[in-house]
Amino acid sequence: MIPVAFDYEVAESVDHAIQLLGQHGEDAKLIAGGHSLIPIMRLRLAAPSVLIDLDRLEDLRYVRDEGEHLAIGALTRHRDVHNNELVQEHCGIVGYTAGLLGDPSVQHRGTIGGTLAHGDPAGDMPAVIAALEGTLVVQGPNGERTVSASDFFQDYLFTDLEPDEVVKEVRVPKLGPDTGWSYKKFSRRSQDWAIVGVAAVVEKSNGNIDSARIGLTSMGSTPIRASAVEEALSGASPDGVAEAANSADEGTEPATDDAASAEFRKHLARVWTRRAVEEALNR
Amino acid sequence: MRRIQVRVNGTTYEHEVEPRLLLVHYLREVLNLTGTMVGCNTSNCGACTVLMGGESVKSCTVFAVQADGREITTVQGLAENGDWHPMQTAFHENHALQCGYCTPGMIMASISLLEEKPDPSEEEIREALEGNYCRCTGERRGDPGGPRRQLLPLHGLREHNQGCSAGRRTVQLEREAWE
């Protein structure tokens, strides 16, 4: 339960972090709150030779209103995202979900950029950012670029991030009064991983569904959009939700593990998609 | 090795540490502050909870080097001039412990909660302590039968949920006492 020995560097700026990543090569690993990385280092599932600590980059902790979207600094801790008034007012699903991650002591350390860069399909925030069609701002030696959530998550614990790139910011749309949202997480114990999670963002008009975006947690090697449900819900009436939700597992290949069989996960995805869309319609 | 300077319970310490040394081991084995417990080692159980910059953190999942320049408070830094912190007194008076192993973490998490929310609801107290496990009394796994059921009245609540009901009840009482 003690990690393999490593060297430790403190990044003084994003540029410095990128320089350190270049200098130390692929065995170097960035650490922010460390609440995904330290446990897997303790289990010796990860053994980076160098840790580059981003946690002193206080200028990457912010939430800004940028007109159409909110910009959230990558180092913003989950607890601060959860309690942030701009997030609560304009993108409640992100604040709500940040409050579901671990427990308050975990949320005092973990960061939004960290949980996305970790790329765990069982994490809650990736599916939420996917359903919001959020974007990530990443910086490497050649400057900044933006990546859509759908391009960012590529495989189990594997993202579009190059070995010498750093996530700087997460951008999520400001949701208007006609947009309802819900994140439903099914787990057996409090603060457990989601066996299945469903994020729903629903645009409403005159009591009907204009369009819906559905993100699924733990239904494959990345967060997944339930595109068949999204198509079925486009222009649908609330009466059509149950039938549309029945295709939530279409095209998914969830894992069978200690927590649930693939078949049960598919069942859960259908049921919780219905519940999430229903809740979103009423919010 | 890396030199760190950490202020723990009001005293500034400087040490050369290995980067892989965890904060909980630094507190217990280097500073000999053994009031902070080691439990699950995986950031679940909360026995190792301390305050870092005034906020609760699980010291088994923070490297000591990450605490460089920071202010740490452990359960042993709460009393002032021999007088217990009000939360310690409240836990004592309500007998909000049984074996006592989880208690330091419960107290630190409870103090952190009241710092953030001076007047928490019952639900907020439950949520705030969900990351602190009590093996004596605390978890609802169906109906607690046998000896565990006999213990319930001792802690004042028949209905149990995750976290320590005794701790929760105490935070509520404490909150009322502070109003």
C-alpha cells in the first residue's frame, strides 16, 4: 500500500508543467487533487517515475461567465464547483454532480480537470460533460487547442491528451430556462462508483421535447451518448419518453464485473434513462 | 528527498521527506501525532481525516510534499490550554463513540462541515459524514439484527444510515448549542 518511489516536481505555471513533461518523458504523470491517482499508485497499478504537481496553480481555480458558456478552471475543486453560484444558476447539473463525487473530504481535494483527464468511464463527470457537449481547453508545447468532449474520451482511462499536454479549462453551456437536466446515479452504497449513471439535458418547448442529449456512465470504455434515445426524443411528447428510453442500451457494450452483469447494466440504462428524462422534463 | 515546511497544530516543522511519504504517515510516524488514525488506506473510511487549510481532507490520500507550506490541524490540535474544542466536548457528552477509532476523523469532518455550513440540515449532516465509517454502529445493511440492534438505543437513533448516527446526532446537538 506504499507507492513505488518517485521524484516530485512542483509546476509553477502551465508552461512550466509542459516543460517538465517534455523533460521527464512519458513516465512522468501530472497530479492535481490526486484522488484517482494516489489510490492507484498505492495499489501499484500505476508507478510514474516523476509526479508533476499542478496543485499550486491557484490561477486555474475559477468559474467565469463568458456569455454563452461558463469557463471552469481545471484546478477548481469539486466542492468549489458544487458550491459555486454561477454553476448553480447556469449549469446546475455540473454543480449537482460535483457534489456526488466521493464525499466532502474527497471533494476538497479532487479537481474537475483531474477527473476528466483521468478518463474513467465509471466517473460521473465525464458523462455529464459529454451530455452537455462541453469542451476542454488543453495546452501543449505548441499552444492551446480546444477538444470536444466527444473527441476527448477515447478509451478506458485513455483520452485525447498528448503526454505533454495539460487540461486548463472546461467549458460548459449556460442552460436556459427551457432546458431541464438530471443526473441519475445507481450505486449500492453511498460514495460508490456508479454501476450505471445517466445524464440527461432536455430542451423543452410548449410542453414537448425539442431535443435531448443523454450521456451514460459505466456503459462502455468511455462515457457514451445514447444517440438512439436522443433521435427518438427529438420533437417527442412526454408520453414518448418510456418507449424512447428502451433503446438506451443500443450499441453499448458494458462490462460484467463484481458490481453487475452486462445484462443488468443494460436494463439499468433503460430504466434510469427514462427516470432521468422524466426528471429533466420537470426541472 | 525533499525539504518541506508544514505548520501542524500551530507548530511549524521542517523535515526532509521522501515524496512518496503520505501525510498520515508523516503525522503519525515523523511527528508522532498518533491521534490521527489509519483505516482503509483508500480514501473511503475517513479515519485519517484532518484539516488542511481549514478544510477536511483524508490524509492517507495526500502526499506530505503536497502539504508543504500548508496549515494542518489534527484532532490533537483542537484543545486550547487544556480545554476541549466544543465538538470534542459534544462527542464526549453525547457518548458519540463506541470503540473510538473513527472518532478523530468524525470530529474533524464535523468541524469542517460547520465551517462550511453553520446551520446544516439533517440531510446535509448525513452527506457530510458519509465518508466517515463507523463499524460499531453505523451502517444500514438491512435490519441490523442481534447485538448490533441492542446497541442502537445507546446512540439515540433507531434508524441508521451510512455514516455514524451518533456523530450525526452530535453535530445536530452541537449546532443547536451554538445557535
